Amino acid sequence: MSHINYSFNQGDDSLPRDKMKLRNIASTRYSGDWPSIPHSHSYAELFYIVDGAGQFQINDRLFPVRAHQLVVVNPNVIHTEVSLESHPLEYIVLGIEGLEFTISDTSEGSFCVYTFDGNNDVLPCMRKILTEMQNRESNFQILCQAYMDIIVVQLMRNASVSAVPIHSRLPANRQCATVKRYIDHHYKENLTLDELAEKVSISKYHMAHAFKREYGVSPINYIIDCRIREGKRLLAETDLAPSQIASILGFSSSSYFCKTFSNIEGTSPTEYRKANQVKF
């Protein structure tokens, strides 16, 4: 008899499902009365281009889009869509609260355009959500949330993004959101308060105070939190020495990394690796 058993560890779930919530979904096709007005939302949006071609305007820049591309727009990012009249845009847009995406292949980290090659689960799941929302049968909310989870996981697997929970008490101040996204993309660098404040053209004291009020942590401590979170991943998923990880994450020395890691996690990097390293 052949028997294979796999154990599921709840601690391996990196998706912040307790924070993210499906807000809305819509199916849109361009017509001549299209109200193309730049706007922003307090939640993330995922646009799947079903058909047609056009452009997305993101923060005063234009980016071409076409069928089977997914456009990810983070909260508080000004955007709008422009269609080609000869080939009208048709898309499904999903709104997700409590979540933003750390996007590693764009300098601003505010959006990305990902092209799916071949079959993918994203479009079918979006269509299933539309059907469930329309029919509203018993427990449809649970199914919609589950389909949303699949969409986010597929995006995390296929594109250079990760899902990060955001503070959900109130919409993030746009300046703070800009600083946070910059940190999410550049936390391995030697960032300073002066550099971060320059990104939003305010004083570093105002920026630091507003950031802590918005997210409950100072910009510097948020940088450290990002580094430690990535450090945990590297310890669990690679064989890199702590000294190498310290260098990758931008710590000035291996000893400083180990001390910071221990203070935050309550255990040393070596002990954390022993308890959490993935076995291949």
C-alpha cells in the first residue's frame, strides 16, 4: 500500500485574510459617455482587462493596457482609464479593503501591470464572484471571499508582489501612503527621514508625526519591521548565513541584525531558523 500524507501548518499562511475584505466588484465596457476622471480610493483595486485596449493614467503617467492584463492599483493612488474607441476596453474590477500590494518591479510601488500567459484562475474567479453577487444565494459572501483569496494568491505567485495588511481605521493620508509604499520597495537601502520627507515635500518632523499617527509606528521602526519580516523569510527559506542576510537587508553589521532580530522576535536568528526552516 502506498500512502502519502501532508500536514498543513497554519503558520505557513502568509495571506493576511483576517485583514482583507471584498468591498465591491464591477464589470465595465467602454461607451461614448465614459466619465474618465482621475480619482483615488481608500482600498486597492484589481482591474482584469477582458477585452479591448487603452491606457491607464496613474499619477500623471500613461501606461498602455490590453486584454489579459491585470492592473493593480494600491489605495490612495490617483488613476483613471482611457479606452481606444476602435477597440473598446472591457474589464472586471475588484475592490479589496484592508490590503495593499508591495510591488517590487516599479520604482513607486503604487501600481503594476501584469500580463497573464495562457490559462489562469483570476478571470474565472472574478466571474464567479460576479455570479455569486448577482444571485445572492445562501452563504454567497463566504464563496466570494474564498474566490478573492484565490485571486490574491495567484497574483502573489505570478507577479512580483506581496500582500500587506494596512491600517483599517480610516483611509490613509495620501502623503503617508506614498512614504509607506516607498519604504515597502526600498527598505533594504539606507533610508533617512530627510529622504522620505523629500518624497512628499513636507518637513521630516511633520512626516514622521503623521506617519506614526496613521500607522501606529514611526517610519524608522517600520523600516526595521520590514527588514525583520524579510529576514524571517530568508532564514526559513534559504541557507544564507545571518551575516549575509544582514548585508542584504541593509543592517550595518551582523551583530546589529542579530540583536534587533532577538529584541523583536524574542529569539535569535539561528534559533528561529532551526524552528522554521522549510525542508526541501
